[in-house]
Amino acid sequence: MELKNFLKENNGFPENRKISISPCFEEEGKEVFWEIRAVSEEEYCRADEGKKDKWAALCLLSVVKPDLKDKALWRSYGVNSGEQVLKEMLYPGEYVRLLEAVKDINGFQQRRKNWKEHAKN
């Protein structure tokens, strides 16, 4: 295997995904899809410092749309942070659906599958 395969320009980071999280958000009678992205380990570690909920930190980094850092969104829900707005916007099942999608795009679901397969053998 050659070094060039590991260079940044050849990094196969997943493309952003549009996902269905909640039918509560509509535009012209159609559900508005959320957009999520993969994050680097470095980015995650910087954002996670001092946070109690590591999964919420990962969600905040991964969600592209809606913009969870938008203060107008915060004011709308009467909260002071992206983490709070996320938890106010979604029902528990919707939050779990978002978290599972975020885990998947960031490689956590694949790790779980690998662990299960390894444990079987």
C-alpha cells in the first residue's frame, strides 16, 4: 500500500446526508429533511471538552441543517444553546433517530457491527 492512499486529498470522508428526522417540520406540505456530516476526531475532541453529553456534542457538530448555532432558533425555543434547542425541537424517538444517523455517518455503527462479528468468532 502506498502513502498516497492516506494523503488528505484521498481521504474518503462520507458525503453529507439528508435524512428524515421529524415530520413536524414542513415546507409547502412536505417534510423538511435534516442534513448531517461526518466530523474528524480532532474536531470532535475540541468540541467535546467539558461537555457532559458526548453524543449531544457529536450531534451538534454533525448537523448542518438546521443551523443549531443560530440564535434566532434558540430564541424561538427559549433556550441558550444548540444542545438545548435540539432537545426542545425533537421528541425522544426523533432524537434517537438523529443520534443513530450521526453515529452511522461518523463510523460508530460500523464499529458495533465489527465488534459483534468479532465476538461471534
